[in-house]
Amino acid sequence: MSLAETSAAAPAAHNAPTAAAVGGGAGRNVAIVGGGLAGSLLALALSERGYEVDVYERRSDPRAEGAEGGRSINLGLSKRGIQALTEVGLIEMIMPLTVVMRGRVIHAMDGTTRFQPYGKNRGEVLYSIDRSELIRILLDRAEKQPHVRLHFEHKLQSVDKDARTLELETPDGARTVRPDWVICADGAFSRARPEMHRGLRADYHQEYLEWGYKELSLAAGPNGESVIDLTALHVWPRAHCLFVSHPNRDGSHTLTLFLPHEGEDSFATTQTPEGVRALFKKYFPDLQPMLPSLVEQWMARPTGALLTTKTAPWRFENWMVLVGDSAHAVYPFYGQGMNSAFEDCSALLSSLKLHPNDRSAALTAYENARRPHTDVLMELSKANFIELRQKVNSPLFLLRKRLDVLLNRLMPKWWLPIYTMVSHTTMPYGDALLRARKQNRILGGVAAGLALAVGAGAWWALRG
Ligand SMILES: Cc1cc2nc3c(=O)[nH]c(=O)nc-3n(C[C@H](O)[C@H](O)[C@H](O)COP(=O)(O)OP(=O)(O)OC[C@H]3O[C@@H](n4cnc5c(N)ncnc54)[C@H](O)[C@@H]3O)c2cc1C
């Protein structure tokens, strides 16, 4: 057994660290806790930069078992995610697996629809991608690297920061590993984060939304044709609840219903077939006929909880660092969770490059560059829930949106709607918010000026 590893039960042969992984001084041996989106992307990127990478993932290999049902089956990929995937050379492989979404189709209560483009040109679109296909590509590519070892069914249990070891639970028993440093990419319900924070003056804030979510499938027609426009995100906004659908390549759509957990018309009142039918009749009468297996799907699919978190610090000395949802889980209403997790990966890689001989400085620079902006993303994602549920139906909001697009068309360098900045650029989130506020002030000033001019004109006319 190597210096870097002790084990209550003998580990499987393929889990044994290589001689290079045992080395300590150079800091090339990195453990990644969590083989999800951020963890697998970093495994690939770090191995290409000469690191020895061990990924410890609590689940079994998703490629062997198929996608996990009922949990965010497809995701909206936008500029930030595209940029990170481009940097690791994967974008050309991933793009053919996506479906382009040109904008939102809003479904009103009376069954009428209205299309809202995402931006002023054809480049400003989002891409829908199947989560399981994306993770399969990332894991396949990471596994092909000679310096990456994927360890499935390895669940982080605890961390000993003094001994610099990780305690893992595996099917063969407990296992202790001693990497040079650790990247915590174990998602919103991170085990690594509280372990890292133990004994530190750390902040952690989490909020659960009163709404949960459930995913349903809207099947394609008999010839594989989509029953609603395939090239858009569909939204059924209701003040009380919200349906969103992402298209799939086979013509089907993944529908996500956001609904209160408790109270009138909630997950609590839809535990029976009658309750489910009543909810759909009241809020989504146009959708119900398209879902012949509604009740069966409803009963079979789990109800998910939505959590938003922010925390500090993101690192411990030169040894541990958080990325993705473990650092900042956000509500999914801006479609930025994965995109910002990938952007974290890019930022971490840049910081490591900038400080090749000082990992502590690299991790500090990474946290300083990212944390203020992901804190802003948390607020933006909360606000977008209200926009999707309520504002998209408001004439004033629609007018404002059109004005934003018009000004952007007239002055593309000077005027950028906040949605464009967040989804179609890599401008830091905080900068995007500041710029949007400035634009709002200008627009408010112009509106007040116009109102004054009209008022003065009317007074002058009446007086004469
Ligand atoms: C309903 C919904 C819709 C969404 N839609 C979008 C969207 O359209 N666009 C977008 O950008 N984002 C979206 N997101 C957010 C996105 O799913 C997350 O932000 C993203 O998955 C974060 O990636 P991650 O790698 O940080 O975490 P995860 O993808 O959650 O990966 C964490 C990994 O760590 C593993 N793990 C956990 N605990 C342990 C442990 N103790 N030991 C070892 N391994 C462990 C997990 O099994 C998992 O594989 C959505 C989320 C939800 C809930």
C-alpha cells in the first residue's frame, strides 16, 4: 500500500494510486470529489495540464446504468458554458447533440401563444442538451486521459485537514486517501464544504424555495414530429405555478413544473389522480390533452426541492477549493447553474496558470475573481423566477423588453439587455448587473423627461 493511501479493506486494483500520484511536493496529485458536470470537466482539463487526477464519485457509473430519472433531464447551455467547453476542446462534439432554442414561446391560459426571441440576432440563442449525454461525453473523454482515474461508488464521508486525508465509503469498505490537494465538486448538498469549513470562521447561507419541481415527458408524435415548436423553450406562466419545457433531439420535450410544496393547488394536493387532473384543468388546460399518461408519469416521478446557497470562504489554505454548486447553488430560473459551474472551472484553470508555483495564491485569486459574481447570480436567479411566472404576462414588462431589444439593435455596443449580458456574453455577473442598473437609470430619466415634455406641451396647448 502506498504512502498516499490506507484502507480498511483492500481497494480494487484499478483504484490503486500510481507512483506519480503518491508524490507530494510538486502538488500534481489532485483529488476531485464529485464526478458531475464540473468535476468531470476539471478532471479532463487538469490531466491535460499534467496533473494526476483521481475523481471520487458517490454514485455508480452513469454510463452503465443510464440517466437518473426525474432529475433535470436536460439543461440550457449558453455562452459561458460554451466558452468553457471550447477551452477543453469538446464543443464540436457536444453541439451536434443540442437542440437550438431561438427564444421563448409563452402559452397563455386561453391557449394562445406568443414568441419572444432571446436576442436581436441568430447568434443569441440557447442550446438544450440532455444531461446524461453531456456527462457521458465528459466522463468518456476524462477516462481516456492517461492521468485520470475515475472511482465510482466512492462517497466522501469526512475530511481530516490536519492529516490532509479524505475518508471515503466504498463497496469494499472504508478507504483513506491523501492527495496533494482537493477540488470539491460535489454539488449543492456538498459533504466536502462543511468538512472544509469545520474550525474556520466560515459563512454559509441557504434558502429553500417554497416551490418544488417535477419533470414530465411530452412525447413526440407518431412520426417523431414535435407536437409544439421544437426550436424554442416553452413557458406556461401562471402566478401560482410555472411550466417550462426544453426540447429533445427525438422530438420530445422535457417539461418541468414548478409548484408550491404545500397549500392550495400544490404538490400536497396532487397526491391522487383527481388532484392531478384538477390542477391541470385549472392551470394548463391546453397541455392536458397532449399528456395522455399524465397521471402515471406524475405518480412515478419524484418531486425535487430547490435550494440556493452562498458561502465563504471557498478554499482552505492551498489544499481545498470549492467549484460549481458546492460553492454556489442557484435556483434554475436563469439557466445558469451549469454554465456558471463550467465558468468556475475556466477561472480556476486560469488562476492555476497565473500562479504555477503558488497554489494558495491561485486558489485565493480564483475565489476573489468568482465569488462576488456568483453572489450576484444568486439574486438574478431569484428575480428571474418572478419574471418567468408573472412579468412575461405584463404589458409594461413586454414594452420594456421590446424597448431594450430596440435600443440594443440601434446601439449594439452601448445598450445590452441584462438577459443578453448574462446568457450571451461572459461579462462577469456583477458587471452585468451594474450596467443594467445604469441603463435602467438612463431609461427612467428619458421616460421622466418625455413625460415632462408631454405634460408641458399639453399645458401650453390648453393655456393657448
Ligand atoms: C430543475 C433544474 C433545472 C436546471 N436547469 C439548468 C439549465 O437549464 N442550465 C444550467 O446551466 N443549469 C441548470 N441547472 C443547474 C445545474 O444542474 C447545476 O448547476 C449543475 O449540475 C452543477 O454542476 P456541479 O458539477 O457543480 O454539481 P452536480 O452536477 O450536482 O455534480 C455533483 C456530483 O457530486 C457527487 N457527489 C455528491 N456528494 C458526494 C460525496 N459525498 N462523495 C462523492 N461524490 C459526491 C454527485 O453524485 C454528483 O455526481 C438546473 C438544476 C435543476 C435542479
